[in-house]
Amino acid sequence: MLSFAIIILGLIVGSFLNVVIYRLPKAVIKQYKYPSQYHFLNLLNVISTPRSFAPCCKKQLSWFENIPVLSWALLQGRCHYCKKPISFRYPLIEILTATFFYICFNKYGLSPATFLWVIFFSYLITLFFIDIDTFLLPDVLTISLSILGLTASCFEWISTPIESALLGLTLGYGLPWSVNKIYYAWRKHDGFGAGDFKLLAALGIWLGWKSVIPILFTSAVLAIIYALFLNLMGQKINLKTQLPYGPFLITVSVLLFFSNIFY
């Protein structure tokens, strides 16, 4: 029964993440344009208001249209008002979040570790899809994820020792930063975005310093394979083409986490 409650909670949180993924980048872009008018509280306000609406036609949604997964299924993947298709990504994010909630609860039970790791995965899901949509990895997410990880490590709420977390922070930020400097000297443009440095630093904190090089190397291989695949599909991808790198870092990190808890 408790496991079922955890899954329901995960679905509800996943529904909230869909809202954050859609709204937060818009607020961040406004913050870049008007820095004196926008701050952290503004970002929270943008996420929380107005009430949920259909992106396709801007109609406000009623409660029965906001039930995670079920509403999408009952509406047959179409908007109740304008009948335009609703992306399968919405229930996918809800299901992914619920899955991570269940796995963490199954591994750690009712403990601070479960609470912290579900937050960690909620952050990763949010960053994954924001980066795909906008090529942004907002500081408000990457930096707060790092702070939370250092706090959890310091108080031993997660198994990563504080020494490993601090070294993970240093390597996670320093290695891609150094690679980017070398790449910039060669190609005269960036190979990584600053958000990638901060994301890998956060991952190094949570997963420990030994994870940083495997994450960085394997994600680079995956990105190259993906670029080659796009070329085979007819898209012209070259060294100047911008690709969202965060999803590759996150994918490898999730696989690394699962390899550690299941084996």
C-alpha cells in the first residue's frame, strides 16, 4: 500500500515537473533580458501562476484534465477544447518520475536518502527536457542541486563522503571548463556551455569524484554517436552545430547510479 502511495506521489510530482519544464525557461529568458526586474522569487511566481492551461489554445484546465496520465489517456491524447494533439511527453515525464520514486523507495525505504534521491532525479528530469527544448541549463536548478548535494553529503544523508563530493565539484566543473578553453583556442567558439560545467559539478557532488571522468567520457561518446546518426538521417551536423549536451550527461549519470545500486 505504501509503495502505491509513493507511485501516486511520483505521478503528481511528475505533473508539476511538466509545468516547471514549460514555464521556467521563459522566466529565465526574461531574467536575462531584464535582470533588474527578475530574481529568484519572480521565478517561483512564474512557475506557480497562472493556473494550468493548455499550451495549444491557452484554455484554463479543470481538475479532471489535470489528473496525471489518466487525463491524457481519457482525452485520447488530444486537447479537450481545440482537439489538437497533446504530446506523449507529458505522461512520459509523469511515469518516469513515478518510476524513480518507486526505485528509490524500494532501495532506501522511508529514510532521508529516499527523499533526497527523488529530489535529485526530479531535478535531472527537469534539466533533461529543458535542455532539449531550449539549450538552457538554468543556474537556479544546477546551483541549487549542488548546494543540496553538498548539504546532504555533509550531514551524511547520502553515502557520498563530503571529501568525494567536494572533489567531484572541483573535477566536474574544472575538467569540462579546461577542455572548453582548449577547444576555444583551437576553434574560436565554445564546445561546452557554462551550464554543462555546473551540471557536471552537481553530478560529481552527488555521485562522487570517481564518477566524473566516466560521465564526461561516455556522454561525449554518446553525443558523437548521436551526431553521426543525425548525419545519416540527412541532417548536416558539424563542429559548429549546437547540440544539447545536458541530456547525455544526465543519461550516463542515471545509468551509473543504477549500476551502483543494483550490482
